[in-house]
Amino acid sequence: MIDLQSIITVSTQQISCELGDEAVVLNLSTGEYFGLDPVGARIWGWLTGPQTVGGIRDRLVAAYDADSGQIEHDLLTLLEQLRDEGLIEVTTGAEHRA
């Protein structure tokens, strides 16, 4: 389960590129592409190193005039999709520190 304390890192089995204000990520293991809209591409760009979900959420809340609860819900939904596609790895804060 992904929560606000989860640590997100990009998978080593992917490559990505920007297409205007969007992005496309290729899973090298499956050969499948995953498209990201402008907000998703912005989040993807922030994943240059391990990030907490809470930290990403806080950046989104600061960047967009939207309900923080909706932002959090949409972020968790996106991260679950990226995890299911094998494009990110998710660890708990305790696992990351160990």
C-alpha cells in the first residue's frame, strides 16, 4: 500500500522522454509505453531521486489551486498505476532507512 510516508524511486527498467508538456515512459521489461499528462509529467520530473509521497503532495498543493484531499487522492492513484506498470519502486520510510 502506498501512503504519505512511502518512498518513491523510478525503476531502473524504464526510460522516458518529454513530449511538449507531457511525457512517455517505456517499461524496458515489457515493452509497454505509459503516457503522462502535464501534471503527471511534472511529478515524473520530480523523481530524479527518492521522494516521499508526502513531499510530492506538498509540492503539488503549492503548485496548483485545487483541493488538497483531491490532489492526494489523484497522486496516490497515479503512483499505484505507475507501480503496477513497473515504472516506480515503492518502499516504506523504515525500509529506506534500514
